[in-house]
Amino acid sequence: MAGVQQRKREMVDGLIAIHKARFAANGLEFVLGEGRFVRSKTIEVQQTQGGTRRIEGERIYLNLGTHAAIPDIRGLSGAAPLTHVEALELERLPAHLVVLGGGYTGLEMAQAFRRFGSRVTVIEQAPQLAPREDPDVAEAISAIFADDGIDVILEAAIDAIDGRSGDQVRVRLRTLAGEREIDGSDLLVAAGRTPNTHGIGLESAGVALDSRSYIKVNERLETTAPEVWAMGECAGSPQFTHVAYDDFRVVRDNLSGRPRTTRDRLIPYCMFIDPELGRVGLGEVEAKRRGIALRVARLPMSSVLRARTTGETRGFMKALIDARSDRILGFTMLGAGAGEVIAAVQTAMLAGLSYTGLRDAILTHPTMAEGLNVLLAGVPAMTETTRAHAAVS
């Protein structure tokens, strides 16, 4: 773990150094401290090195981020649980890590610590892991976790937690099979995020919040206060670094006279478990909820020749095609290199390319992306009814 920490810190320190160098090269002043609004466009900063400073600006940009939410569970706060922040600073290996939450952060952390050698138990209140994904994706992830020796408990309601993380903890919960107790050495909470918008005087600046405490913004990321913008997670944007960066580009382009909005963005994402999970566009559950008729094609990774040559055959690809046209509506991949392959599909979707164009493209052999040829060759043909509807439309 000391080697893991050293590598992580070197990477983070290197990125910090790059950003500081860019600040200096562009004549930007970087002030480290805790800030809060005292009135419109005026921020008071308790500086880390000591002292207080007031800064006034003609324009204010808020990029406040979020922090891990700690659910209201009896005994949880007193157990001093880890969040992803503390987990990334551990210099020891937990004997038995209990993870509360089966979403992105919980699954990434659970598998990483299992690979390091910890015993790991994941507790999720929903009927499946990765609750925002389609059931077939969740089932495949569960199978991978089972292969890795990770214990998963679903549809669990936690009643109380005893003990203290880092020493000994006990989680008392209720499941469909009855009451259970899980004993572990460490507890990691990965149960959602809370915006960093409280206690910083936003009301003094005229910046309104929504019912979930995120900053209210319009499609140009303008807040309710004149000349104040918000971007990233605090503005309710999808919680990914690449989305926060695009939020910056939306604000920048509008200030430069190039109108852009956050409306109808095609946002890809990747969960960095092994193998990776990547998705862009719709999933089947969401499409059904919205009443969108689909044609669905699936391909196991074992049918992708590159996966066979590397032995990384776990997972599958799935394409969602409009039932009434050849438009690509969504793509999911659980497999090695998913984060790279979804970029190819996203590019096709942005260009308005039909699935047949991507199906018939000459893709390099042997690559993971080559699997798209095989996957899309399996798209069901349009029915006569949908074909006639498409012709009329």
C-alpha cells in the first residue's frame, strides 16, 4: 500500500504542479483558503497560510464541487467511516472492507481493494448493483464481482452500525432473507454526493439553490445573480470531470460571442472497474420509460477477436437502434477498452451516421473497436410496420 500511495501522490502532485504553472504563465493569482460571500460579488477568504482577505470581482464563476453524502443511519457518523477521500489516503490494507453503496464509486473502490488483497463486502439497497444501468449490465457486473471473490448483498436496509472504522465495525441490516450482521475492519461510504453550497453565503450574493441544494442555472449556466455563473457538479451537471470541463467551454464560448448551451449534450461516461463499463446515449430501461421503440443488438466479448487474443473475454457490447430509422440511440460496452470504443460510437452519433455506416466501416484488425462490425451486423431488420412508418415520416 505504501507503493500504491507513493504512485498516487506523485500523479496528483504532478497535476497540481502543471496547473500552478499554467496559472503563473497566464498571470492568474491563485489564493488557497476557504471563501464565502459577504455581499454581491464580494468574497471573504480565510487563507490557509493565515489571515483574511476580501476579493471583489466584476464576474464570479462558481465551481464548488460536491462531497460524499453520509446517510442518516444510527451509529454511522460515530463510526468515522471512510469516504473515497480517506480511502485514497490509506497506507495500510483493510482486512475486511465493508462498502455501503453499489454505484460508481463504491464498485470502483470495492474491486480495487479486493485486487490489493482485502476481503470486501458491498451492501446496496437497490435490487441490483449499478442501479442506473440496465439489468443485463448489472447481472454481468455481479458475475465479475463474484469471480473476484467480492460479497454482494442487495435489497438491504441498514438499521444501525456499531464500532469504529479502522478497528472493528458491525453493520446490522435487513434483507429479503431476514436480518443479518456483517463484521468488518473498515467501513467505506459511497452513497451519493452532496453539493458544497451551504455555509458560504450564497444567499448574500443572490444565488438561489434548488430543492436538492444545487445552484439554479439556466442552459447557459447563468445563476440567478447577474454576472455569476456556476459549472460542474454544484450546478447539477452530471458528475464527471469531462462534463465540468464542457461546462467551462459553454461559459467561455458564450462570453466570446459563440452561443452554446447545455441542452441536448451527448455525454459519455465510463466506470473504471475491470473490465471497464462505458455507455453513451440511451439504455434500454430509459428508452422504455420514454416510450421509444428500439432494435437491440448484443455481442459477447468472447466474439471479439482482440478480446480472445488477450484473454479478456468477460462482458458484452450492446447497441440500441431506433426501430423506425437506422439512427444509433445508445451504446453500452462492458469490456476491456470500453472507454476508448464508446468514443468511436459517440463520434458516429454526433455526426448523425447511421448504424449501417459504422457497421460497414473498415475497422483495424484485431482491435476491440472491430467488434462493432460484428455487433451491428446483428441489428434486427425493421418490421414492415416500422418501415412503412419511416417512409411516411
